[in-house]
Amino acid sequence: RGNWGNQIEFVLTSVGYAVGLGNVWRFPYLCYRNGGGAFMFPYFIMLVFCGIPLFFMELSFGQFASQGCLGVWRVSPMFKGVGYGMMVVSTYIGIYYNVVICIAFYYFFVSMTRVLPWTYCSNPWNTPDCAGVLDGNISSHAALNLTHLLNSTQKRTSPSEEYWRYQGVGWGTGELVVYFTATFPYVVLTILFVRGITLEGAVTGIMYYLTPQWDKILNAKVWGDAASQIFYSLGCAWGGLITMASYNKFHNNCYRDSIIISITNCATSVYAGFVIFSILGFMANHLGVDVSKVADHGPGLAFVAYPEALTLLPISPLWSILFFFMLILLGLGTQFCLLETLVTAIVDEVGNEWIIRRKTFVTLGVAVAGFLLGVPLTTQAGIYWLLLMDNYAASFSLVIISCIMCVAIMYIYGHRNYFKDIEMMLGFPPPIFFQICWRFISPAIIFFILIFTVIQYRPISYNEYVYPTWAISIGFLMALSSVICIPIYAIYKVCRSEG
């Protein structure tokens, strides 16, 4: 099995894998949906007691076994279903992640114009409620219509939001490459941050972002979203961390790597939040509404707030091209790792020379299958399917799979065996904090969050659209399809075992 060229390459690739669209696209809209600062407290609690410990566990697990997410379960064959569950999760995420990348490509190409199409409210798709930040005042149609005028506080929308809804997919309501893709996003985010904080009303948005709303902190949904975002953002239970770590040298210090990558990843999410909320504050000030009502509370948020900020920069088409190019790079970096996770698992599982020599064709087959499965998400109803998959297929299943993996390693394989393996690999045992988290704290936190989330469960909605029962059922089936792999394979293994 090959190894990374050097350790910087592994760290930067891992940062590129973990720091993806989830940081600049998913984290801000979850923060916005859950009351800004109310989301930050549980987010950091989950990071410290679940995220970083389980991130370290996956890296050390893959590095010690030098196998993909299926091969590592030779330590406890009955739990190989965990690896299959990871493959199912990676498949789901890869399907809709690819669609978000396509949206970024679309915006990238439409930015190649003298004036960005979402700058003003004079386009054919705009409604009377449109109020552009550069228009000088609200739409003249709204001013002429008394009903619109009286209700404009509730109805006003920005041209970037209307472009997303009516023209975008929200229709209907080698080393040098790694170095570039891992660092370039921070340049663009910094440019947008500097511009954002200089706008009138930016402080209001940032205060909304940082100030906890204590009543929302008591909501189990906020804690559930924080947990799922930590696992989603870090890539836990995707199988990718195990796969990438399997190419490390045996004595690599993966403990150090896990701390660096985890903190970098979450710091990027927080940094992106400052950018988003400074712009939301400006938009709220301009439209005369509260920050909580200025834009969609869904995945379209990043395609509203960021483009809105870009219209305020000099030579805005250039910065728009760079920004969406950044999103494309972030998305492709993660997508490549998702693809490699699936391919490596298949090749390792079959394990013969024939399939190893034909790995390129396996890669092509997996890519084409993923493309075909993603086509329905490009229809006019695509945004609703995307949100459904994001809320169910890549949410609590990640948390459950990570919890079962932790329990299997600690209590089936045995914590003493695992601690000895890490000491043999690193030269020192895992710190006491991680030992306690793996054995007690992480599984307990995840268990209680799942219980309270079930008790306080409410069906998802997108803006004013409430998903029907049949759609929610499909969502639960997607979530169950990855978790059910674990008991099914365990039963299969027991039935096939002799004696």
C-alpha cells in the first residue's frame, strides 16, 4: 500500500477534505436557522467532547490497520456493517454534494459578465417585493401598491435571493494543487470579511451571530443540529478519514494531525460565519427587517448572502468568479475523497489482483452511478430533495454510526487492546481525556441527544413549504438505510459462523 509523499501533503489534503462546502455553505445556514449564537455553545461542546475525540479515533484506526472503511473491521468482523453504513452515507452525500458543486459552477459562469445578474431588481424574473442594496430604494412597484407597501417589512427580498429562487436551482420557491486548494479559500473569505465588517449594520448581524438566545439552547433540535454539523464538517462516519489515514506511515503522529485539522476546520466555520452574518446585518439594515427574517433559513442562504456581498465590491464580477471558483475547489476536494473512499473500500474488499489492476474502471463506474442518481436533484423540485437528503441521509445517521463505532472498538475489541495499539504506533498512549471520552462521555452525549431529539422531533420545512408525510418517510428510509447495515451484517455474520 502506498504512502503520502510527506506529512504536509496529508494534513493539507485532510484539511481540504474536512474544510469543504459544509463550512461556508452548511454551517452558516444551520447557525441562522437555530438563532445564531444559540448554535455556537452546543457546537463547541460537541466539538470538544465528541468531534475531536472521534476524529482522532478514525485517523488512528485507519492508520493502524492500513485499510479502508471495510478492511479495518478485521478487528471485529461482526461490526463490518459499520463500514458498509459509512459507504452508504458517503454515497448519499456524494450525490447531493455534487449538485451543490454544479450550482457553484452555474454561478461561476453567469458571473462572467459586466454586471452581476443579481445586482439590481430590473430583471425579468424579479418580483414587486425586490429591494436591491444598490437600487437606492425599494422597488417602485412596491411603492405604488399599498398592499405591498404595508406588508413590505415581511415580503421584501434581495435581488440575490430572487436570482437564487427564480433563476438558480432554487426554482419554485499533486502537492502544488493541494497547497493552492487548501489555502486559496482563506484569501477570498478574508476579502469578503474585510468588506463585510465595513458595511452599515454589520455589527447587528455579528451580534446576532455571537449572542446566545438561551431559550433556543434548551431545544434538543439545536443540539442535534450541532452534533450532526460537527460530524458532517469533520467528515466523521463518512469513511474518508479512515481511508486517507490508511495511506499514512505506521508511526505518523496522527494525534497531532487530528488536533490541527479539527481546530482548523471548526475555526474556518466560525470565520465563515462572521462573513455571512456581517452581510446579513447589512441586508437587514437596508431592508428594515430583523436579521432573523432577512433570507432563507435553508441551503440557499450561502447563495444569497455571499453573492449580495460580492455586488458591493469594486469589479464585482471578478470577485464573484473567484468566490465561486473557491466553492468549486472546496467541493471537488471533498468529492474526490468521497469517491476514493468508495473505490478503496470496494477494491480492498474484493482484494484480488484483477480488480486492483482495474481500479480506474471501478472509479469510472462509481462516478457514473453517482452522476445518474444525482440527476433528479437538478429538476425544479431538486432543492427540496437536496434539503431532505441533507436533513436525513447525512444527519443523525452520522452520529449513530460514530457512536456504534466507538462502542465496538472500546467494548468489543477492547479499550485496553486499542490503547496498546496506539501506544505501539505513536510511542505513547492516548491522553486520559480521549480515553474517558471514547469510553464514556462521547457515547453518553450522543445517546441523550438522540433521545431528546426524538422526543422533540418536528418535520422539516423549507421557507413556507411543509414536507408531506410521504417525503418525510423517504427521508427516514434514507437515514435508516445506512444504520440498518450494522445489525443486518451482524446477523449475517452470526448465521455464517460455525458453531
